[in-house]
Amino acid sequence: MGKSGRFAALFLSAALVFSCTACSGGSGQSSQAASSQQAAGSGSSAESGKVYKIGIVQLLEHDALDNAYKGFVDGLKAKGYEDGKNIEIDYENAQNEQANCVTIASKFANGGYDLILAIATPAAQAAANATSTIPILVTAVTDPADAKLVKSNDKPGTNVTGTSDLTPVKEQIDMIKELVPDVKTVGLMYCSSETNSVYQIGLA
């Protein structure tokens, strides 16, 4: 899983893998299969006439999360995939309620969707708990492995892949030391009820 994603390419390959593995339940191999079929995926929807159904669950309205959604849609459009033409996008905002994430994820899991994009950790966890067969892309997740979305960040081993927004904590501290060599104490603000925030504090 990378820190900077090419979601359009991931979508193309994930959709191909889904079509090959849905019947056999082989979604656990999607990461490896996606790599080998990525090049072949470009333009496949237009050629086959299939309209892919994509469910997007976003935790809440927030500039960073909104931009993640916009970037995904723009990336697909750049690859020739447009909502209302050769893809159908169902966007749902959970209004920062975990129960809503679960309800939305369940709807996607049982609604014949080809792909799920989950924006933010709670949304991603709800999606991963809802299905082990539909390919899931995640973004705005600090540590997918720590969130138990994947077996490891290097080799997901599940139907989940995507990008991490983990900040370079060590590099930031090194920069502080370089800019202020005599620094003794650094104050860190974080949210103790937010798993991603607690995780990054631990890295400091």
C-alpha cells in the first residue's frame, strides 16, 4: 500500500480481478493479480460495454476527505471512466457516525457493487467487515495494518488496498532538531479518541 495512490489504475485492475475471482472467492489474491493485470485493464469497460457500479462511503465532510473523493472521481475521468456513462457512482456521507458507516457498507456489500471506496478509517473498517469478496480501496487511513484492514501494508493479503496518509513523523522531528538545535521540549496536539492520532503520537 502506497502513500500516494493512482486510484484510477487501482480501480481498473481491481474491477478485473473482481470479475475473475468473484465466483471462486479468490479475493485474497487481488493485490498480486491486480499488479499483473493492471496494464490490461485500461479501457476494458468501454470495450466490453459493462457499467461498473462503485459505492463510495465517506466518514464526514472535511476538506481533506472531500479532496480524496474528488481526486478519485477526477482520476477515473482522466482514464475515460465517467459517472453516468460507463460507471455508476453511489456516494454516501456517513455524517461522522459509525453506525451510518456500517449501514452504508452493508448496502454496498449486498447491492451488487463492483468496487467500494472507503474514505477514512472508520468507513474502511465498516467496508472491510461488510465484505471479503468485493474489492475495497481505502484512503485517508493512517495505518491499514494497525486498523486490521490488511495483513501487512506491504502485502495486503485481503480484498483491501489503497493509500496511507501517515505523516513522516521521524523526518519532522529531525527537521525540528535541525532548525532548532537547542530544542528541549516539543508540544504535540492530538485527539486521544482518534486511533490514527494516537498511533502517530506513538511514533514520536
